[in-house]
Amino acid sequence: MANRVQVGAPGTLILRPPATVGVAGWVRQNLFSSPANAVLTLVSLWVLYVTVPPLVRWAFIDADWVGSTREACDREGACWVFIRVWFDRLMYGFYPESEIWRIHVGYGILAVAAVPLFVPRFPWKHWVGVFLLFVYPVIAFHLFVGGTFTVDIVDLLAGLALAAGTVARFAPALAARPWSPRWRSIYPAFAVVALAWLLLGGRLVGGPLLPVSATLWPLVETRLWGGLFLTLVVASVGIVGSLPLGIVLALGRRSELPVIRAICVAFIEVWRGVPLITVLFMASNMFPLFMPEGVSFDKLLRALLGVTIFASAYMAEVVRGGLQAIPKGQYEAAQALGLGYWRTMGLIVLPQALRIVIPGIVNNFIGLFKDTTLVLIIGLFDFLGMAQAAASNAHWLGFAIEGYVFTAFGFWIFCFGMSRYSQHLERKLHTGH
């Protein structure tokens, strides 16, 4: 009764009309608020009545769920036995069955490492980010590929020094308290020495120092990768690589230096004006022709580079839109505080610009995830490619619809998840203006 009471003049109570509260009120205000709205509501209900019951009957009630052969599909509904038989191929492609545990371990490490990022008050999120960006790719590569792993201990130590110097120089907030000026100056020096050592291959003294080789597990060539596993690899590398490269290109396009601005503009416009299919075809077939004799890159690596560069051009335009949305007063305030260009961008401008363009960034990510299906034209069987290959098998002809429905549902799960998480970030970072 309380939700129907309005306070009028002092000492008086006015009851709301029953048609404006509860379920009846919601239906009246949202579905039948006008004649046109009422017509659209009735048409929508009719469409749902015509389409949903037959779909439910085909997908669930009359579907075949148990069996391992085509003969098990003897009903008029969907044959989910087809998905059950081809499930491993749809998930992992032609990856050897005895080695699939390596993919599961990679998934498990990623899931465990990513959990702290979703804990609001987890104190070491920056370290988790460093692990996911720099350490996990190395672990995943050696897990998924395998073979003989050779490392030069001196080079490894130099790489660790480089990583420590980078963290100390560019992320002092990772420490519980500010580091002393002495450590801030020594660690960047270590980073420079380590970088020079790595670039020279650690061979200034005439050969590798302290090399260690070990056979981890059998080699699995990337031509055997496929299914949802390959889709996730291509999408993850493209997403992680395109965002920082797109930010750099966006900053370069707004640079006051004519040469840098011209290079970035030419790069962005060229890659945005070429279809991704052409990019993949060039990366797979034309790029090796420009390499020196005896030098070749893996087909998957060429596809990853093509997808990353292509996506970065679009990402640059999204980030540029965010940079242009920042008021000029933000730049002037940073100059008044004595901040240089990079500190202004890193501490003031970019955080605000990226927050503004979260919907555009995630939209690019979703588009990139769906564009991974184009790698089929260069002989890589992704999620959709494996579904098409399974449907073309002589023993399973006629069940392509089940494969397409299962693939569409898988893509929808990932794309919808990214969309919902982006909305969560928008609400979390919303400042009220």
C-alpha cells in the first residue's frame, strides 16, 4: 500500500491509480503506452510465438543427444551427436590428443593468474599485469609448441635485469614505498646494459656463454593448431598487441613533428584502406618473397603480425577520438604544473581519453575476435573452419546447421562477455561528468 501513497498538501494523502504501479503499471507504461507501441508489442509477441516454440522443439525436445555414429540421429530435431563426436576437433583442431593436457595447463595458468584482476582490493595487481603481459606468453609458447628449449644463462640474467630496470624506472608505484633516488638511477643503468647485451645476443666474447638445452615435450607444429584454441590465440595476440601499438600511432598522428605525423597518418590510412583478407593473403604468400634466402617465418606468426597491425590502425583512430575529446584546459593545467609531454600524456590525458573510448575499444576487440575466422583462407582451421571441415566429412554430411549453431553460440559467449565487462568498466570508472 505504501508504494501507492503520495504526500500532497500537509495532512492529506493521495492514492496513486492502480494502473500505474506493479506489473500492470509496467506493462502499460512500457508495452502499451501508445497505439504504435501496442501494435509493435503485439507483432513482437506473434513473431516470438511463431519462431521460439519450433526452435526449442528442434534444439531440445526432438534432438538426439546420445550416440557416437550418424545412425544415432534418427529423429527430426538437431543431431548434437555430431558436436559430441567432433568436440575435440572443434576445440583443439588437429592438436595431438596425447598433448592436449598442455593446452589445459595453459588455460589453467591464465585463469588462476587473471582471478586477482577481478578482486577489487587485491594489492599486487600491477605485478599480475606484468606476469600476464611478459611472463605468461613465454610460458604459453613453450607449453603449446614444445620441442627443444635452449637458453643462454647470461642472456637470461640480462633479460631479468632489463625487466627489473623497466619496472623500477616506469612503475615505481609497484613498490610499497617510493624507492630511493640511488636505486632509481642504478636500475635504469642495468636496463640499458641488459638491453644492449640482448640486442647483441650475448656474444661479444665470441660465442654463447653457458648455454643450456632441454627437451621439454614433443614438438607440435602450428599447422596442427586449430579450433577454438587457435581462435583464442589469434584474438588474444591481436587484442594485446593492437592496443599499445594503436596508442602509439594515435599519439604520433597528433604529434607536432611533421615527419612523425606523416608516417603515422600514412601507416593508419594504408592499413585501414586494405581488407583483412588481403592482409592475411599478403602475410602468408607475399611476405616470404621479400625475405632473404633461407629466412622464413611460421605461417601462424605471419598471420598474427598481420592481424595485430591491421587492428592497431583501427585502434589508433578510436584512441585519437578520445584524445580529441579531452578539453584544452587539461593540457594547460599540466603545463602549469611543469609536466613534460610524456608525463602529461601518461598521467593526465591518456587515462581520461581511454576511459571515454572504452565502448569503441571493446567494439574493436569484438570485431577482431570475429574476424579471426578469416585465417581459414591461409590454411589455418579456426573454430568456424573446423566446423565447416567437420560438416564436409563424408560420414557426417547434412549436419552443417548444428555446427554453425554451436560455433555461433561459442562466439556469442565470448563477445557478450567482453561487452558486459566493458559496461562494468564504464560504470566503475564513471566520474559523473
